[in-house]
Amino acid sequence: MDAQQLYQHRVTSRFAAFDQDGNGYISREDFTTAAGRLLEEFGTPFRSDRGQALAGGAEAFWQGLAGIADVDGDQRVSRAEFANGAVKRLRDSPDRFAEIARPFVRAALAVADQEGAGRVGTAELERALVALGVDADSASLAADALDVDRTGRVGEEEAVGALARYFVTRETHPGE
């Protein structure tokens, strides 16, 4: 696979992670679906404080992504808009991605943090990732990799940083 094919593969996989219903577009409903899956997985009521925080975080994430990628204003992000808009803009400003993702990540971790410890256990993080559509092997590897201090727990900064590194992909050039 050459560098351009590798880049396109990365963009496609990142798009698919957002496109929860697989309809070829990223929309508000994809973020609502993701939040619902997390709430269901952890038995958290939508009307609870954690449920409302997650819903608000999902909406903020959608608004942030739409703001940088929904070029035609149709309230959905096509694969082309994602590849040509979001990926390039986020690559140029990785802190922007962390900023738009943080409310959702914070709330998702709070939902998964069954003990209320402020840091989610790796097993719960793995469950959350699987609920969001990540395959079990990748979820296990990701949860383990995020436990950088080997305490069995992952905090917000590690999670936001990892998510930003994953989604803020850049084109690779020969020799890099």
C-alpha cells in the first residue's frame, strides 16, 4: 500500500467510526446513537445527570464536527466533506479536535466509571469502545495502551489525547 492509499484507508476508517448507522453520512443521529449505546451498555438512564451530560457532549461534538466539515450546510457530513474538510482542518489544528471531543469524552468516561473514581477502569473503557462499534480485539488493545501508568485506570487527558491522535491523521509522504 503506497502512502496515498494508506492515507485514504485511514480517512475511511475514521469516517466509519463516526458513521454509526453506516448510511454513508455523519449526522447528529450518529452522535445520538453513540450516546444511546453507551447509556444502554452501562445501564445509565438518559434523564440522569450522567445521561444528560453525555447527550450534551454528543451534541457539542456533532456541532463542532459539522462546523468544520458540513460545507454545504445540509446537516450531514459526506465522506468527501470529511476527507477534504474535517481531516485537513483537524490536521492543521489538532487542539481543535480535542476541544470539540472533550465534552463527549468526559461524559462517556463518567458513564463508564461505575465506581465514580474519576478515572475509568480499562475493562469499562473496553466495554465502552465495543459499545461504540470498535471490534473487541482493537478495543482491548486500545484500553491497554491508554493505561500508560499501568494502574488499570484511564483518565480524561489520556483518552482525549488518544482520540485526537487517532482522528487527526495526516498524509504520509515517502521517507517519513
